[in-house]
Amino acid sequence: MLELMLDPATIELIWTLSVTTLLMVAGGLTIWLMPWKDEEIMAVHRTVSSVAAAHLPAPLTTAAMPTNQAAHARRSLAST
């Protein structure tokens, strides 16, 4: 039986190259499978918006931010 004797540095190099190659392939597949057409992007956007709206709580209001105050009447902190 032929014994395969490898230096630990060689094993580490093979492992690093293997993992790097797999990560590059996974990244390439991810980019290749992304929706690139406008219709596909909008379909993904609608799906994410509907799921996020179902799971996000209602925005909280405090005494410092009343709900009946008009949006144009509010000033940002930088302008005070």
C-alpha cells in the first residue's frame, strides 16, 4: 500500500485552495441566480415588503413625537 505522506503545510495549502474555490463557486452561483430583470426585482421587492409588513410591529409614538403633527412641521435635530 502506497502511503501518502504530505507535509502539514501542503495539507493546509490544499485545504485553503479547496475552501477558496468553493467560496468563489458559491459566489458565482449566487450572482448568476440573482433576479436581473426589472419584473423579477419588483416581484422580489413586493414579496419582501409584504412579509416585512406582516412581521414588523407598528411604529411606536412617544410624547415627543405626536402622531397628529404634520410631517412638514417637524424639524430635524440638525436644524435646531
